[in-house]
Amino acid sequence: MHEKQKHIYVGVDLHKHQHVAVIINCWQEKLDEIKVENKPSAFSTFLLDIDKNG
């Protein structure tokens, strides 16, 4: 397996009321889109949801 195939890329758009993360692979295929409320208590769940794709 080529080294780049082992990686995912996460882009996060920050907004006033929610944040949105889009996860892609090395071929720029969208793997997931995760939305979370913009509040500190939601951040750990946000990270766990992103980690599930890795």
C-alpha cells in the first residue's frame, strides 16, 4: 500500500452556531461530513466522530 493511502484529510468550516468537518481520502473522495453545535461540550464527540473515519 502506498504511504498516502494510509491518510485521511479533514477540513473544518467554523461557523457561529455550528462547525462542519468534511473528511476525504487521498483520491479526494468524500468519506464523511460531520456537523456539530458550536459549544465546548460537543467538541469531544466531534473529535470521536472524526476519529472513526481514520
